[in-house]
Amino acid sequence: MRFPSTYGHSNVYKDFKGIDLSEYRKRVRYYEKNRKAINNLEFTEYFELLVDYAIALFETGAYQKFIPVADYIIELTIEKNIKFYNGQDLYRDILFKKAAAYYNSMAFEKSEHILKELTKINPSDELTTRFLKKATRRRHPKFLDTARIVSVALFFVSAFIIAIEMLCIRPFFEEAVVDQFQLVRTIIFIVGFFLLIGSELLHRGIVNYKVNAFVKSIKTKKGVKK
């Protein structure tokens, strides 16, 4: 589906297309102001402006508006059997943007679900795989949250020991006692640090393994070579 020029098109179509591609907010305002006239356009014009409007919504961060529009576009692509739009796989592009919209809205589980569906369609898409890993990592397992809480607690304990050391130990006790306090608070800080980093690395490793296994299973089902 491609319109190489605006020749022969309606005035509302030409006016919308006359707005610079980078002027996303202007495109959104124009579409919403002229929604009734746009809805009455013949389908090819209407659909192209609808897609451009959806992209403008996405680019301006209006994700709550974008998502239902994206759903409607996806519905139309299936109903009208529209596979490509300006040379691009429209179904895939809109779905990918929808996943990004959910991700940016902190709806990570919904984003992950869409990305898994996209992976089932094309398990060789590295961009989708990387995004799936990113979205999955944002869903923190219980052990990661627990590790973070414990790490922060250990950092506070270490800071408290430093305060006690400076106020009560150094002025009144021998160097040997001071050294013991330093050793204890250093060990506590190191344990907290490695617990924090280690849990993050473990979580990342688990996610990578699970996503890679998922992609591999889809490739195997589809007979896709590695």
C-alpha cells in the first residue's frame, strides 16, 4: 500500500501530508481536529492517515491513545489482508510499537507477551529477541527484590558502623579495636555489594537462558536453521 504523491487526493489528505514528517504533535492535533472528515475519506486515504496518526501518537509518547489505535490498525490489516505499508511489514511494525508502548508504560508483562508472539512469527528477528530479554528482565523475581532489600540494609549497617567508629571508637579505643571495626564494616559492605551485583547477574543469566531456549524451540518447530 503506497501513495507516491498527493495528486488526485482529497484536500484533508493533502493538508495532513503537508505537515512535516517530524512535526508529530501537529499531525496529532490536525488528525484529532479533523477526525470526522478523515473518517469519511475513501479507505486507502483514511487508512494511510490512520497509520500516520498512530505513529505520531507513539512518537509523542501518547501511549494510552496509541494502543487502541494500534489494535484497530492490526484488526484492519487482518480484515483487509494488508501485508505491507510503504514497503514495510505493517502488522509486525505496529505490534512491535505496541510492545514498546506497553514497556514504556511499565506494563512489562503485556510487552513480553506481544514480543513472544512476534518471536513465534519470526524467531530469527534479533531485534525482537533483544527487546524480549529487556522486557523480561524488568519483571523482577522474588529473589532479586529480596537481594536488593538485603543489600540496602547491609549498606545502611555499614554506614552506621562507620558513624559509631568515628564518634565512639577512634577517640577512645586503641588502634587494634579501630582496625576490627574497619574490617567488620568493610566485610559487610563487600557482602552487600556482591549480593546486589551477583543477584542482578544471576537474573540476567536466567532471563537470557530462558529467552534463548524459547527462541530455539520456536526455530525448531518452524524448521529454521540456526
